[in-house]
Amino acid sequence: MLVMIIELLVVLLALYVGSRYGSLALGAISGIGLCILVFGFQMKPGTPPTDVIYIIIAAVTCAGMLQAAGGMDWMIQVAEKMLRKHPDHITFLAPLCTFFLTVFVGTGHVVYTLMPIICDIALKKGIRPERPCGVASVASQVGITCSPIAAAVASFVTISSAHGFEVSNLQVIAVTIPACLCGLMAAAACSYKRGLDLDKDPKFQERCKDPEQYKYMYGSTATLLDKEISKEARRSVYIFLGALGVIVLFSVLQIIANVTGNSSIDIRPVFDTGKLDAAGLPIRKPLAMNLIIQIVMIAAAAFMILFAKAQPKKAVSGAVWQSGMVAVVAIYGIAWLADTYFSNYMTEMKDGLGDIVAAYPWTIALAFFAVSVLINSQGAVVVAMLPLAYSLGLPGPVLLGLLPSVYGYFFIPNYPSDIATVNFDRSGTTVIGKYLLNHSFMMPGMVSVIVSCIVGYLITMIFY
């Protein structure tokens, strides 16, 4: 038992140190922990999450090409027009915009261009920017478990299928989208009158008395409406949405085939597995959805290069592609480290935790949340923790309903989107507090995750 605890401390220390350095260090420092476990404690290495990594690479390459072609600018322009048309409702509309941008693109890093616009609209309308900005930053990350091409969703589908819970990407987001929207609207409602109005905030009014500060806050306008959108940029969006449509079509037909029992409806190619059934006949299986996502996303990226003038060099230097590759390294190291530890102590885990999660299945959400606070990656949490959850005997529908709990890295405000939001808010109302945890993202984050998990759990209990 002592050795088991020491080895767990090695894992936690590697995750903690990696989170302190951030970026690539999350995955790289996990490698040090892996070295200690394998070479120092002679633990059998786990399995690196190659399937998940391939999906991330394909999706991020496609999203990077979309950004390089200018397609994301057009999408953000559309969002900005809606926000400027209804500025009074920005506390509710801003999180919806950032949420659906993430759902479509599969990464929360697309919001950096939109966030200054949200701040600007709120400030010019006299609305405390902290109200829309805090919940909008949270919403940009909540959308990850609602995107059919995001690593967290793809990982859930792949791992669940391996443990006997057959579910498609579309079935996952059919639960997570309504659940997370309920959570976000609850968070927006709690944020609607949050803090003092600007005309009653003594700190803000004091800044307004300084001519330089006043000019800094009100002297410019953040906007993309004056940017000309090329026909190639629009074409890249059509290609991207078409790729999503193809993926959804495969998922829908797969679901219909499973429900009706008519396999001819499923249009996925079928191949021999190289194995024989009890009668000696070859076993044939349709192409897995994770491979379909990879093929479609890579093809869409190529179409953007050929028909939308997307420049590969520009894509590689863009924020979306770079952040995606950082996520690949993080998931590679973190998930491999976690799988090494849990796979070697699966029997002990079942003995120690099996009775608790059997009696209170929802408690696994606390574990998902706690791990996410440490590792800043929803995809990594799914890859590292979901196999353990299944091994403890938790049913797939329960885990699906609690999937929103893998977002907990708002808890410690060190994630790039949160830090950027603080910097974008020229009014100074969006803050990281003196005591670190009393920051602008804590309340909307906690409300969103708790409500989303409750609603998701109820949905799966009703339909599964």
C-alpha cells in the first residue's frame, strides 16, 4: 500500500509541476513521471492514446486551414453582427456565440478574436464587462464536450465502444449540448446582475477620472466588421461545414441502422477483421467512426488548400494549430502516465472504490473534475479516467450524463483563454482576485458544470 501511495504521489507531482509550467510541459514532465514509474518502480507501461491523438491531429489540421483561409474571421463577423444588434442581451448572447464557435471548430482557442469585441460592446453599452466576459470564457471551453470532432467526444466514443457501450459522436452531443446549454444559461442568469453597475463602481469611476485611462477604455473600438471577407474565406467555411455534415450523416445512419436492425442503412464501408466466428466464417465490421472523422477532416483540409487558397505555412503559425499540437503532446504524456498507474492497480482500485461508486455513481464526476483542475485538458481527462470508471463497473449512460464534469480547469485561473479575457477587458472588472480562487470565472464555471451534470444525468436516465 505504501508503494502504491508513493507512486500516486509521483503521478500527482508530475501533473502539478507540468501545470505550473503549462503548454508543452504538461506532456513533457509527465514523461519524467513515466520514467520513474517504469524504470524506477518497474511498472508495466500502459498504452499511449494513439487513436485519440490521430483524431486531434486531423481535426486541428482542418481547423488550422480554416483559420488560414480566413473562414474563422467570417464566422466571428457573423457573431459580432448579432451581438452588436442586441447589446442589451450580451450576457446571454456572448456565451452562446463562444459556445457554438467551439462546437463547430472543435477547439476553444477560436475565441481570442471575439473576446475583445464582447468586452467592447459591453463597455460601450454601460454593462459591466465581467458579466458577459466571465461566462463567455467558460462557454468557450464548455463547448468542447459538445463538438463532434473534439478530442473529448471522440475519446469518449472510442473508449466506450471498447468497454461495450456502443455510442456515436452524435448520440454524445445529443446529451451534452442540451445539458451544457442549460448550464450556461443558468451561469448567464447568475451573472446578469453580478457586481456593481459601472456607474456605481467606485474603482471604475476612479479610473474614468484619469484622462489616459478613459482614453484607453473608450478611445478605440474592437471590431472585425470593417474587415473584407474574401470568397475563398467563405468557401473554406462551406467546406468545413460540409465535412461536419458528412460526419453527422454517417452517425445518423449508424444510429438508425442500430435502432431498426437494418444494417443496409449504415453506409460505412465494411471490411474483414481477419478473425473467424464460431461457424468459421470471416467476421466483417464497418469502418469505425474515429477513422471516418480522421479521413473526412484531412480531406477537408486538403480541399481548403486546393479551393480556398489556405496557406499551410500560415495554418502552422496560427493559434488554433499550435494550441492543438500542444494538446496532442499534453494528452500523449498525461494519458500514458495515468494509464500506466491505473492499469497496474486496477484490482486495488476496484476493491477500494467499487462500493462507493456503485452506491453513488455521481461521485465519479468529482474525480473527473479534480483531475481536470490539474491537467487543463478535457480530452486528457477522458482518456486517463474513463477506462478506470468503466473498470469500476459504472454504466456508460451514467458516464455520458456526467461528461461535462471533465471541465474543471477554470478553478485555478491559469488557462490561456481566461488569462486573455482578463487582459482584453479594458474596464478592469474581469479579474483574478487577490486570493487566486476569488476570480471572475469561478461562479459561472461552477454553476455551469453542476447544472450541466445534473441535466445530463437526468437526460441519460430518461432515454437510456
